[in-house]
Amino acid sequence: MTLLALIAATYFMVAGGPFGLEDIVLRSGYAGAILILLITPIVWSLPTALMVSELASAIPEDGGYYVWVKRGMGNFWGYQEAWLSLVASFFDMAIYPTLFVGYLGHLAPSVTAQGRGIWIGVALIAATSAWNLLGAKVVGGSSVLLAIVMLTPFAILTVYAVFQRNLGGGQSVPLRNVDFLGAMAVAMFNYMGWDDASPVAGEVQRPQRSYPIAMAVTCLLVAVTYILPIAAVGLTGLDANRWTTSSWPDVAGAVFHGGAAGSAAAVALTIGGMLGAAGTLNAFTMSYSRVPAVLADDGYLPRVLGRRNAAGAPWVSILACSVIWALFLQLSFVELILLDVLLKGLSVLLEFAALVALRRREPALVRPYRIPGGMAGAIAVGIAPLVLLVFTAARTENEPLGPINSLQLGLLLIAAGVVAYFIGDRFRKGKSVS
């Protein structure tokens, strides 16, 4: 992939456009949403982007974060990194078909009615999996085009909204669903995914140079495309209580005062939402599918998962992952986000630990980009993400999932990773002896 393709793919892995931010406005209002969206990239995204810039440029290999943690902390922790990322993907990859179906339901409610939305989500997973069989270069190139088409309606909406006033009738309406911790969790989810560009490092042109530049440009692009549209709509005085999951089309229609212009804006944002969800799913399929393939190469999983086609795509891993992702499509949006942030957040903390471990174990490792401040800087950069993850775990405990809550399910999945390692290690050693 070229640098531009890497930037576009990273943007979709982290953001996929402003879609998914609606719950932040609903739970914290315009001022609260802007504050959260300003603070979160500083204490969550920037540290992670800096860490990825150093490790990806120093160790630009397929498998990315798995290779970093294994090299810095040993096989056990490397496996836990891969396990947490893959299990998080079960919930993460169900979010984007859910968003796709939500926006399609705005455009044509009858199409997604009566349970058909689930099958539309399955079809989307199948389509993006087929696209990924064409290889990372094709996925990266298509991400550039999708990003341009998707963001154009937001640019128009932002400019138009700046000149609109009093959509709320000049009255300030109190928020009915105040939940700042929930809003923060949604923001963390929407600013998460910087490390997910790393598993394809072996397929990127000049990765030592490309990754630091891609992280910096994407970090700025994400913050701008998140904050400006919400701030512009906030200036209109539109009631924040009107925001709900997948409600950008309704918001655009209100800003354009209905009529033909409002309908056109709503349709454009709806299509943009569908493209954003599809583009993110497409980019993440490329990223996550490399992890089982590398585990298979290391002997922890059956070797068949490491098979690649002529385009370099791990086709068996892509197909196997797609089947699993389709099984998680019936959880709610907030449930999916909380479990994803908890599990993926823990994997990111392991990457910060690997950053420190590699500074100690391999001080002579060539690092084209290095976080300033020596060892103290490497340690300090992971403190803020750790604090945010603790708050997220507290919020997760209040989200029921049948007989247990989300935190308890997350802890069970984490414990299962330890068991899975010893089973996989025994399988690997048995294969090496035979």
C-alpha cells in the first residue's frame, strides 16, 4: 500500500467518518460532546499513535502488534495480545453492519424490517470479505475513494450549518439522557484503532517512513472531521435530545429545514453512513484477518489459516473470521462498544508495555521514529490510556448481558485467552515434535 492508501485505511479503522458520534451528543450535549472529542484524542489517540509510530517503524512486519508484544514480552503475552484483539473483533466487526443497517433503515425502512437487517449485515460481511481476497493494495486504494465520497456531504453540511440559527426555537432544552461515562466510552471507541493498521506492515511501501506520517495526518484528520460538523450543528440550536444512533440524516434534514434540500441532504448522509460502515468493515477485515494467519505461521493455529492467494491475502483466515463475525450481529450498539473498548483497550495497554520492554531489551534497535523523553517518556505515554480504561471498565459493569454484565463477560473472555494459550502451545509443541 502507498502512504495515501495507508492514511485512508487507518482513517476508516479509527473513524470511518463522524458516524457513531450521535450517542455522544445525546448523552452529553453539544458543549460536552465537543469537550470530550477534544480531550479524548489528546489522552487516548495521541499516546497510541505515538506508540504505533515507534513500534511499526522499528518492526514493520505482518502481524504488527502481535509481533511487537511477543518480541518484547515473550510468547505468552504475544498470544494474549492476539487473543484480545481477535475476541474484540467479534464485537467490533458486528458494529459496522449494525450501523450500515441502521442507515439503510433511514433510507428504506421496509428493506430492513422483519429481521431482514441481520441478513443484510451478513451480506455486507460477505461482500467485504470477497473484496479483501483481492489483496491489501486494492483495499487501500478503495479506501481513498470511499473516504472522499463519504466526507463530501459532511463538508457541505458543516458550511451550511454555520449560517443557520434558532432551529431550537431560541430555547435551551435540558438533556434527558445524561451519561458522561457512556459518552466517553463511545468517544474512546471512535478514537480507537490506531494499532490496527500494523498487521499489514509487511505490505506497505517504505513502512519506516509511512507509519509515523500516516499516524500524524490521520490523527489530525479524525479530530477535524469529528468536531467541525458537531460544532456547526450546535451553532444552529438544534435540540441535542433529537440525536440518536444513526441519526445524522435526520439532523441534516433539520439543518436544511426539510423540503427538497433537506431530503437530498438526508439521503446523502444516509449513503455516506452506509459507505462509512462498509469502508471501516473492509479495512478491518484486512487488518484482523492477518492475525490468525500469523498465529498459524507460528504454529498456534492450524497451518491452513496461513494460506495466502496470489494477491497475498490470507484467504482461509478471511473466510473463517467472517463466519465468526456474522454470529455476533444481534447484540445492541452500546453493548458491542463497551465490550470492544474493554478488550481492545487491554490489548493496547499490552502494546504500551511492549514499548517499554523493547526499550529495555533492545536499546540498539533502529527506531526511525522514537517517542521523546527516553524511558520515562515511553512509560508516561501509556498512563492516560490506562486511566481511561479503568473508567470504561466501571461503566461496563453497569451494562447487563442476560445473567451477567458486560464486565463479567469480558473477564471470562480474558481468562479464556490464558487457557487457549496453553492449548495452542501444546498443539504447537506437538506439531514440532512430529
